[in-house]
Amino acid sequence: MPPGRPLSILVLGIALAGPAGAAADIVDGNYGDAEGCRYATTGESSGADFFFLLNKEGVTTAASYCEFKGEGKQVGGATTVAAECHEEGMEEVTPYELTLTPDNGGYTISFPDGTRWGPIMRCTT
């Protein structure tokens, strides 16, 4: 292997990994309702028909998951971030730009169609 090759591969790997790592800075912990926070702590669903969990990877509900893609962008006091959402039982992925707005110590999550989830408060456990 040429002498400069390992460094080139390392730099390329870091550049490709950059956007995924940046998503970790969108929120600073776990936010959710009681069932969502339980899911964050245990990794297991209680079987509730309704819950929300917002963390550095995305937003999880009882029936869907939206994974953050790339970096969040500050717009006023809010953060916008690209996400790919999967609904339970569906193989299709729907891209959205979500807006996370700070709201009394938590966040409200807004979709382009006007749908809002929240406020979702910080988990205490």
C-alpha cells in the first residue's frame, strides 16, 4: 500500500462518519412521556398504545420511528433536522424535515403538514 494511502482512507472514513456523529448534538438526553421514558430506561415497551421518546437518534412512538439524518440547523430558537420515518408494518421510508422547538424544559416536534407532538419533557430516570 502506498505510504499516503492509510491516511487518505482514514480521512475519507472520518468525513463519511461526520454527519451521523453530528446528529448526537440535536438533543441532550432523553425526552418523553412516562411510557417513552420507561422505554428509554429499559429498552422494552410496556405494550402501551401511545408513547413518545425523543433522543439523539430520533423520535420513537408506539407506531412509528423517525431517525435523524445529518446535522440539525438552528432556525431562530428551534432546530430543524432531516429525518427518515418508518411506520409500523410498513417497509417504506418517508423523508421529513422535523422542527424541534424548546418548550418549557422539553421539546415540541413539528412536521411540515402542521402535525405537532409535545411538549415532550426530559426523562428523569
